[in-house]
Amino acid sequence: MVPPRLLAVLLAAPLLALPASARQAPDDANVRSGGGARLTLTGGIQARASWGSSDAGERLGFGLRRARFRMNAAHGSGAGAYLQLEGAGGNVSVLDFYAQYQAGGALRFRLGRFASAQPRSLILTSMFQIDVADRAAIAERWASATTGSDGRDFALEMRWKRGATEVLAQLHNGDGNWDRARGNFRPAISGGSATDGGTGTARAFTASIERTVDAGRGLVVGGFAGVNRHRNPNAAVDGVGRTYTTGGVHAYLGAEPGSQPVRVKLDALAIRYEALPGAPDPRLATGVSLLGAARFGRGVEGFARIESFDSDRNDAVQPDVYPTAGVTVSPSALRGAPFHRERVTLAWQRFDPGADGPGNENLVFLQLQIAF
């Protein structure tokens, strides 16, 4: 068995070659070098017991929802790199891997694969700050119909942040797939293919803005907008790719679980696809999500959420509806530590499909979250 400290060093090696003075680390969380370099190791796990029912039957069992290990390397010059690994699927996979440069106090640049301008309720909400145990269903539906289900893409990003305002501007491939002919464009001329087996020069551009209106009350508002001309398979219908424009807004009174006595979160988004030959109008998909939560004491929070996603507002089919309710207990908050450090969440979720077909589906789960 590989010792944990040795495994951490092996995984960190691609990010930053630390000088010899850094090899004797004071702990596993933060590694410093004499030259001003710093390596921060964090991560966490979400394990759950679940019961689900559908037309196919019932199922009861245990599993891992997320298991993450993160490495953030930074240098005094402002340069750095970040790597996030996921292991809940049984094999270690890379979610995020990028280089970054902090150019002064307000401006930052990133290049690689990561989550940027998008619905606030998607990956911009950290896994440890998810209100329930999964992100808003409308955000996950949005991702699977745009750049990819994990909400990340290969991109160049500029972030400007000053005071209460943050702006993200992202020039990206439009398809976050790791396949070299689709998303991960990294040709080498020695391989004999300067296009890596793919064609096309159309890219995507997305921007977002968020402003803290009242820090004391935890009130933040924002929105995003973008256009994607890649025509990737996620946005295809009957095998035909489509360009699309997209946008959305959000207003949060308390973005993080347990952060204040009462929280309310509203998200709305839309996707408008180009019209295909023979179709009179572009296809329009919309989603709305409303969450309310109340904290009881220091470490207990109850919540309820209702969501609606209409995959095609041009037809007469009713939208899909996702009701959710549950409670979270934070042992760490009860001890005076951060709420997200230890969370036990019991929740019920339901899927009511608007279209003809499979019936309602129900899910009840108990999830344990440990962050380090």
C-alpha cells in the first residue's frame, strides 16, 4: 500500500516542482518553499445511503456521490496552477486542470479546463456549499444540453474583481469533452495532424457578473449570457448540431448553507437554439428554481426547493417539475467550526415529467459530507 504522504507528493509533482527546502512539510495541508512557492492540499467526500423508486422498480443501497482531492500551487510572482481529481466513479479522473496568473489586485487570467461564466447554481457553487446534495436540477439540465454535464470547458478566462463586483469573461471551445477531436485541442505537428482529427473554427463566448448588494444580509445578484457556435453533440437534435445563445439571472439571500437564519435563492435560465431546416422557430428551453431554507440553532437547517424545466417551450407539453425537501445537521457547526466541514443531510426529491412516458420518480437519501 502506498503511504498517504508519498501518494500526495506523487500527485502534486506535475503541478509544482518544489525545491529541497520544501520537502520537510509541516503538515499535509500546506507546503511552503523557501522561494515563495506554496502548495495547498484540500478535498472531501460525500457518501450516501439511498432509496429510489421508478416504473422500473425500487432500489436501496450505498454509494459515493463525490470524492475529491484538490491541489493549488501558487508562487509569489502571481503564477499558479490548480488540479482537481474525482474518484467517486472507481477510477481517478481529472475535473479541473489549469494555469493561472494574478495580474495585480483586480485582474486574473486562467487557461486550461475549468468552470467559468455559467449559471451561478452550477459549478460556481462549490460541492461543499450545495444546498441539498445535488446542484439545482435546472442547472444540471442546462449543462448536459450545452457544453457538457460536468459544467467545465477548455478556455481562456479573464476575471475582474473589485470590491463587491466580480466579472468573468470566457473564450472557450464550446465542448468540454476530453476527446481531442471535440474539446481537448492539443495537436503536435510530429503527429501528422495539425487539427487533431477535427475541423471548425467557431468558438464560444460567455460572460457573467455578480454583485454583493448587502454583505450583512448576504444579498447577491447577478447573471450570465453567452453564445456557442461549436455545434457540439450535447446541443444536437437527431444528430444535427445547433448553435445557441443562453443567459440567466440569480438573486440569493444567503448563498451558503447555514450562513444565516433565513435563506432564499432564485435562479432562472434559458437556452435558445438555432432553427433547423424545416423548423419555423428556434427551440427555446427555460428553467426556474426557488429555494427557501431556515436555520434552527447553530447547526441545523431545513430546506425546500421547487424547480421547473421546460425543454421546448414551442410545444404544448408541460414542463418537468422537481420538488425537494429535507434537513441538514452540521456537527462541525455545533462545535463552533464551519458549517460545511461536516454535514449530514436527509432529503426527499421527486421528478414529475411533463411529457408522456415514464411516471414519477422518487429519491430519498442520507448523505454524509466531510471536508478537509
